[in-house]
Amino acid sequence: MIIGSVSELFDLHGKAAIVTGGGSGIGKAISLRLAQAGANVTVVDINEPGAIGTIEEIQAMGGKAQAVRADVRSSSDAVQVCQTVMEKLGRLDILVNNAGIYPALPILNLTEDVWENVMGINLKGALLFSQAAAQQMIKAGNGGRIINMASLEAIHPVVMHSHYGASKAGLVMLTKSLALELAPHKIMVNAIAPGVIWTAGLDQQLRGFYEPAGMTADQLLQATVYPRVPAGRLGEPDDIAKVALFLASKAADYMTGDVIVVDGGYLLT
């Protein structure tokens, strides 16, 4: 039996969401999509001007949002953000753990500081916010959704990203563990594993390769990445945001502990 229309399935009016790393890139696109579906979005970022820019775009399209500066590595920040959302909005339904960094370094040059920083933001941050959000969701008794931003690098290694891949592989298992333990509370936990997504952060990282070679970013990608992507293009942040919207919606009511790869077919080649 089919209950409810397609538009009702994806309607998030009355829901409250937190998106970490929402000031740019994929996090910004997810914030915009969730707000477009009706959610009141709290955009969390250590870059406060970026978070403010995102909420200004949301408000310009008639949505509801607020910006919060926080460090995802801080347990006190995580607790404070989740408590504040509950106090101000009366509920917390959706958490998107998107904050992440991906500095490129050969494994033989990898320092303890870089390793700990990547793990702190990419993995520990997701744990801390998941704990804080789940406690509020359980207290409210309405269930909820936690969406973790993994990566195809959790499945397939990439040169100079050993630390990043390890953090994302850990996040995949954290997702499954959270899903198993939180299911009795009707909190569904899933992950998205993006492929190569074009963002300002990716462009900044690639500059160290294409500028010394006298190439443009597109020329470098044409020679290295495009041949690996059957879809024939790089992903856009909104390609990931649309999947996040699905996982946050009623359409994903019976999904938990899953990892959705969104890579244009990269792993097929």
C-alpha cells in the first residue's frame, strides 16, 4: 500500500537539522537542500563568515536557518550546539556530520600532528556530534536521522590520502555501530561516500599539481580523473545534497547502517 504523495515523502517542514561544515562545498549544498525541503537548519562551521553566508542564502529563498561557530573536535561545543537547538527550536531531527579536511601528504611524510588533526575533525568530530545529537533525540522520543559524510576513499585508496582514507573507513564502521545501537530509539544512521566532487577546496588542493605543470584544473582532470568516471563529469556538491535529502526524508524510513556511494561510476573502472 502506498501512503502519502511523493512531495509529502520529501517534506521536512517542522524538522530541525544540524549540518557541520555547512559554510562551504558539500555542507553548504546540503544545508540549502534541507532548508528548501522545509527544515530549520543550524549551519555549524569553524569558519563563521562561511556559515553566515550559507544562512543568508537560505533566508533569501525564504528558508529558516541560523549560523553557529563551533569546533567539531570539542565535546563541549557539540553538546552546546545540540542543546541550543533543542532549547530554541524544541526539537532535533537531523544531524549531518559533514565537516572534514583532506590535506595531501605522502605516507612517509605524514606527521603525527596532521594525522591527529584529520582524525580529530573527520572521525572524532562525527562521534562527538552523534553522541550529543542522539542524546537529545532520545530525550525527545521522536527518533531522528544521522547522516555521515564518508568517501569513496573509505573503500578505494588514493595516493597521498592515507590519513584521509583511514578516517573515512573508520567513519563507515562508526556509522554501522551507531546504526545498530540507536535503532531501538528509531534513529536511523547512514553514510554517503562521494566520489570526486568539484569544490573550492578541491581546486585549492589541485593547484599544487596543475600550476607547476603549466596546466589548467580542467586539463589536469581531463588527463587523470575524467577517464575514470563513466558518467563523464565530476560531481557537483548538489549531487551529494540530493542524496542527503533522501536519507533525511521519509523515503529512507527503512534504511540504517548503509553506505551510499555517489561517484558517477568511478569505482567501476
